[in-house]
Amino acid sequence: MNSVFRIYTFFALTLLLVTLAFGLLATWAFLYPEAYNRFLPFYQLRPFHVSAALFWIISGAVAGVWFYKKEEFPKIRVSELLANTFMITWMLTILSIFGCYAFKIFGGREYWEFPPILCLPLLTAWILLMVAYYIPWYKSSRPKPLYVWMWSTGIFFFFITFIEQNLWQIPWFRYSFLREVTVQWKSNGSMVGAWNQMIYGTALFLMVKISGDASIAKSPKAFFFYFLGLSNLMFNWGHHIYNVPTAQWIRDVAYIISMTEFLFLISIIQGFKSKLDEQRKFKHLITYRFLIAAEFWVFMNLLLALGMSIPAVNRYTHGTHITVAHAMGTTIGINTMILLGSFTYMLGIDNKTEYSKRVINVFYWISQYSLGIFWVTLIVAGIIKGYRTTVLQMDNFNEIMKPVFQAINILSYAGIGLIIGLGTISIIYLKEIIKKKQRILEYNNNIN
Amino acid sequence: MARIIWILLLLTFITSSWLIYTRCDEKNISGIPDEHVKQGWKVWQEKNCQGCHQIYGLGGYMGPDLTNVASQKDKGPIYMKVFIQHGTGRMPDFHLNDSDVNDLILYLAWIDKSGKSRVPASAVEWTGSLDIKN
Ligand code: HEM
């Protein structure tokens, strides 16, 4: 495994640590602005936190795809070279972005709050990655299992949505504010779908490896849910902007498509018993534990998301911390868990001593319980704000927020739990990346 | 078979994107932004006001939603000016010059004309959908 990839995986995992640290700082700045406004105001910490989270997820997703695709595609030299150039450009641009934030140089949109010129190197890097990925993909004559479809879909749609996300720079898109908001959230919403394709693809790949059952990546049912996911990627983003007075059909299409996610829910409930059997078989594997945690959080977040996707309910939840619960519940509970599972597998953690695994297990459970409290507190904060704003029709912002602060206070303690849990696991994994030097990430761990 | 479904979905995606770009706001009741509004928009982004404030409920959650602050009763331009020019204990003072402050107010007033952020109960339909007109 080449050293650029090693540095890249190290970088990606470090972004998770950065996310955690800035998340906690942002929470304190939210609670005690008088103390933070002079040196580290919330409006500076939030971009650090949110962009680090975003880049952790995308970088981690690419790390997985790039590592596992070796099994599927022929090795092509030029493709390796391009991928290395992608990784270096990508990392340097992210560092420049943090440099801008450090000097309070902003200029973009929510989640992408850096000067838009930096989108150019990001886009260039991504195009290199696409070439590096699609050449061997095209040359491979083997039948492509579903996870390859998912990786390819994710990489392609990230490209599309990234461009769409930048359309605001063409004046015509800003002639109407409603168009501008609509296009922004169309692209943001679909982009989440794009990285989910990459990450769920990796989860499926790992399940195939763990169970040794390749048929799960070929079954018609799996393909059915892939297409359902793809339709949701394309058409369900409208739930972000139900309250925006755009054309009525945009709301209705999003509502109908979002409701198809009930099928995911039903499928999870149906599969519950077989999951229990599966769990008995594989629970000694840390990789599997992260995957099963992600499944649990899929279920919980799906319940919340389905609720929020009903426009009449969204009227109460929109613009409250319930949205944040949804955002962090999914980015931490689903994406981060699968990515940590993927790192566990790449680093061969399952082959380590029982003792090391037990240590990881302890921090794993600290993470899960902290996230549980974290998530519930955000929902409670959201319900309070929604009730006071929409039911009581209160107008005074400071009055509305008073009880919300109490909830956010509890959140900060759960945040410390998350830092201890996820942070320690990340540090253990970072050490593994350093320790393994040459041998690292050799693709030979037979984890059964 | 899977390939055909994929291509059909992609074509639908392209068509729907086109329709959304061109048809999502046919009336454009707030009109095309003038130079002041554009400048206000720029300052809004450069100072990262959206890090703390929401427009149509979207943004950071530390401060209030500003979609309709320009036309809310007891609020409006002078009220906004006080906040933007000096900040508060919770909102930082950005030391903006007069012209940037005015442009920010014009930008927010332009947004205000595009519609209401809060959806009235009367807009809820029996299907659970919302019927919003601006
Ligand atoms: C110590 C743990 C963490 C704390 C205390 C924390 C805290 C916060 C805070 C205060 C916000 C801003 C909410 C607002 O605008 O009022 C936020 C937003 C966000 N965080 Fe975290 N966070 C943590 C961990 C994470 C992790 C690990 C991820 C994902 C990898 C993540 C992803 C996000 C995202 C995507 C948002 C944007 C939500 C939105 O406004 O839609 N956070 N977080």
C-alpha cells in the first residue's frame, strides 16, 4: 500500500477528531457567547465543525472505495498515479479551507463556507478521482456486484451535485431568491444521497466479506432497494424546503418520494429476526459491531426522517434542533459508524489481541450511549422550540430559547462522552496506521 | 435491465432538474436584485451571518430566523440597523461600515418580499401536504 494512501487515511481520521473537538467548542460558544465572541465565536467554530464533518465523511468514503475496489478491478498504473494526485490536492485544499476559517475568511454557503474559488481545486481533484476510478471500472470484465454499482453511483453523483451546489455563481440563478434556495437545497440533499451510496456500498462489501455470502450483493431485493435509494437521492430533497413558497409540485413530489422510505422501514422490521441470528454469529468482530450500530441508527433516524418528511409535521420541526438531530444522528450514527467499521477492516483490527478488542469495545459502548443521549437531547430541544414557535406562536427569540439552552447544556456533556468514545477509537486507529508502516493495509486479513 | 432502469432514472433526473431551474419560481415577486442587494448578499456570505441565522428555517440555530424581520411588526429597517451595526451580547459586532449595513438591510428586505418563513395552520391540507401561495 502506497504511502500517499496511508497519509490520506490518517488525514481522514484526523478530520473526525477535528470534528469532535470543534463540535464541543461550538456547543460551548452557543451556550456562553460572551466568553467566546472575542476569540472563537460560534460563527467561526460552526464552519470548522461542519466542514470537518463533511470532509471526514467524503474522504473516509473515498478511502474505503479506493481500498476495496482492488478486489474488483484490474490494477492500472496510471490510475494509481491519478488517485495519488487526487489525494494530495484534496488534502491541501482542505487545509487551505481551514486556513481561511482560521482568519475568518468566509464566502460560500452553508456547509461550504469558504471562498468559492477553493471549489476549483476540489472539483479538479474529484475529476482525477473519477478518471482513476472509471478506467479500471470500464476495463473490468467481471460481473459487477451491487456494491460496485453503489460506489460508481456515489462518485458520479457527488460530481453532479458538487457542480450544482456551485451554480449560484452564475448570476441567473440568483435573480430569484426562491430559485437560489431551491437549487442550493436540491444539490445539498442529493449530495448526501451521493456519499451515502459510497458508504452503504462499502457496508455491503464488508457484509459480503464477513458472511462469505456473495449472493447478498446480487439479489433482486438488494437491487430494488438500491433503485429506491437512487430515486430518493434524485427526488426527495424537497423536504428541506417545504416552507419555501416554490412551485407546489416540488413539495408534492418530495412528499410522495420520501414516503417510499417506509419500505426501508418495513424491510428492516421484517429482517429483524435474521439479524439477531447473524449477530450471534459475528458479534466477536469489531467491524461487524460498527455495521450493526449503523443499522440501529438507520432505523432510529428513519423514524425521525419519515416524521419530518410529512409537510404538516415538518411545519413544527423545521428550523429547530430536530433538523440538527437528523443531521448529526445520520452523520455520526450511520456514516461515521460504517466508516469506522471500514477502517477497522482495513487496519485488520479484528486480528488483534482479545485485550485490544475489549478496550475498543468499551469505547464503542461509550460512543453509542453518548450518541443516544446526544440525539434525544437534540430532539427534545427541537420539540421545545417547535412548540413555542409554532403552537404558542411566541415571537421573542430569547424567550423561546430559554428552555432550549438547558437541553443544549445536557448535550455538551453527551458531547464529552462522544469525544471520549469516538475520539479514543480514532486515536487507537491512528496509532495503528503509523505503526504498521510497510505492511499496513495489506489486503490479506482473513477476518473470519 | 438494471442498466435500463438506471438510464431512465437519469433522464428523469435531468428533465426534472431543468424544470426545477426554470419553473420553481415563475412569478419572482421580489424582482431581480439590484446592486445594493447583491452587495448585501456578498457581505452576508463573507461575514457568515448564516452560521447563526436561518433564512426560511435554513442555517445555524444560534440566532433567530431573519426571513421576515424586515416586515415584522415592531421590527423593520431601523430595528435591524441597531443589531447589525453594534451586535448584542450574543451577536458579535462586525464593525461594518454604513454602506454595508444598509446593503445588508436591503438584502434582507428583498428576501422578505419573496414569501413568509412561517407556514400558517390554514395551509395544511388533509393529505398532510402544505398549500403555500406567495
Ligand atoms: C462532540 C461531539 C459533537 C458536538 C458537541 C457537536 C455539536 C454541534 C453543534 C453545536 C452544531 C451546530 C448546530 C447549530 O447550528 O445550532 C453542530 C452541527 C453539525 N454537526 Fe456536530 N457535534 C459533534 C459531533 C459531530 C460529528 C462526529 C459529526 C459527523 C461526523 C457532526 C456533524 C454535524 C453536522 C452535519 C452539523 C450541521 C447540522 C445542521 O445544521 O444541519 N457533529 N454540531
